[in-house]
Amino acid sequence: MALASLAVIPAAGQDLLANQAPIDRKMKAVDSIQLQKLLESEEIENPAASLYQDWNNVYAHQATALPDSFLINLRGFCMPTDSRVITSNFGARWGRQHKGLDIKVYIGDTIRAAFTGKVRIVRYEAKGYGKYVVIRHNNGLETIYGHMSKQLVSENQEVKAGDPIGLGGNTGRSTGSHLHFETRLCGIALNPALMFDFRNQDVVGDSYMFRKSTYTQESAQATSLRGVPGSKPSVDRLDGVASNNKSAAKKSASRYHKVVKGETLSTIARKHGTSVKALCRTNGIKTNAKLRVGQILKY
């Protein structure tokens, strides 16, 4: 039918159609470029707009609807500090929940943006964060940097991963110079140790799959693996924490395995002299469970 229709088009008309085809393709390419620019512009205006309904400079964090699962891209990161010493874990502390990690820094140390994004809050809170900064990132996370001596950015400023955003300090509710670092999704605090390994100055993988159903268990495992093992959280006894806990850290790390590409429950079980059933029982998973790169398994 199409051939018959083409046959009745005069030769000049066929030449016109042939000449028009490259132009149509070029216009489609232009449209695609314009669309990409529009999407990039919207991302700059309101990062992770699919998760957050609005952009405001009012609340440090405000809980909104949390997805059942969400893939957080960890590529293109920068460690917020080159310090490897964790002085206080995420979780229960002094009868309340500590919503982040405390990292040993000294007054004046450079604090950097963990990912590319946009600064939402630059503020001082005398009885809490002290001088702090909140950044919303394109990967859906919001990061909070507390107790700084000086902020180097302003609200609504675009930042790249690694840009200096402040200087280490001891402002607010703090008894020793340190960085209080939080990672939040839709206003809900996630354990930074699920994504950041400060001891190795790296992220745990290319991405982290957040799941409401397994988050609590994974959070506890991450603290055991990358936190301060067996120590009472404190921010005024900072020096010497790493050396005092070195042997405890080795013992803790020897009981955990981080999944790498191509590994299965069987290969992991063989590597550590255990069984697949024992691995599943210890981690509360099924024998046919799909493993994720960067996932932490206890054995």
C-alpha cells in the first residue's frame, strides 16, 4: 500500500521528500537537545523534584511520603572530610536518637559537598546544629553538615561535589570540634554508614537501594561494620578513638562480607567456610535472594 502511494508522487515530489528527511532528523535532534536542556534546568531549579513537592529555605528537614524503595546513585561523590575517625555512631545515644555520624575534624578543616546539588539552608542553631548547611542533591538525598565554625555558601547556591561549603568547628550543641553529618531521604534520617565508609574514604558501591522493609536491619549492620565498635558514643573524648578500637574493628569486620559483582550466596558461603542456609538464616533472607553489589552480609 505504501509503495503504491509513493508511486503516484511525481519525481519532483519524491526528491523533495528525500531532501526533507535529513532536515526532519536534524529537527528531532534539536528537539531532544532542547528537552535535555529543559530537564537540566528543572533539576537545577529543584533537585530531585520527583521526590520533593517543593523547594523551601524554611525547614532543616521535614518528613514527607517515603517511597517503599528508591535507588540512590552514589557515583560522582566526594567525602565531606578526609578524616577517617568516627566519634559517634548513628542511633540511640543518651536516651535519644542520634540522626547522623560525628566525624573528628579540627576547627578550620575544610568541609566539602558530598554530591552535586543546591544549597537549601544556611543557618545557625544555638541549641542544635550550630552553624550548619543543608544541601539537596540530584540523587534524592539531602545532606546536613553541622557544628561548623564558618559557612562558605549561601542559600539557593548551586554546588558541585567537592566544593568547599564550610569549615570545621564546635558551634551549637557540641562539646568538641567535629562534623555532624546526616543523610536524609524525604526528610527521614538514613544511617550515613549505609553509603559512606569514612575509614576507607569511599562509598560502599555505585548505588544504594533503600527499602523500607529492610532498612533498619541494614542500618544496624552498617554501624557494626563501619562505626565505632563497642564504644560508648561521645563527642568530648575524641582523640585516640581510632587506635583504641583498632583491634575491635578488625574483629567486627571479619564477621561481615561486602558483596562484589558476580558473587552468589554459594561463592560467599564457600569463601567464609559456612553454608548458604546459615547465611540466609543469619541475614534473614531466602536462598533465592538476589544480591546487590555493595550489600553487607553477616556470617
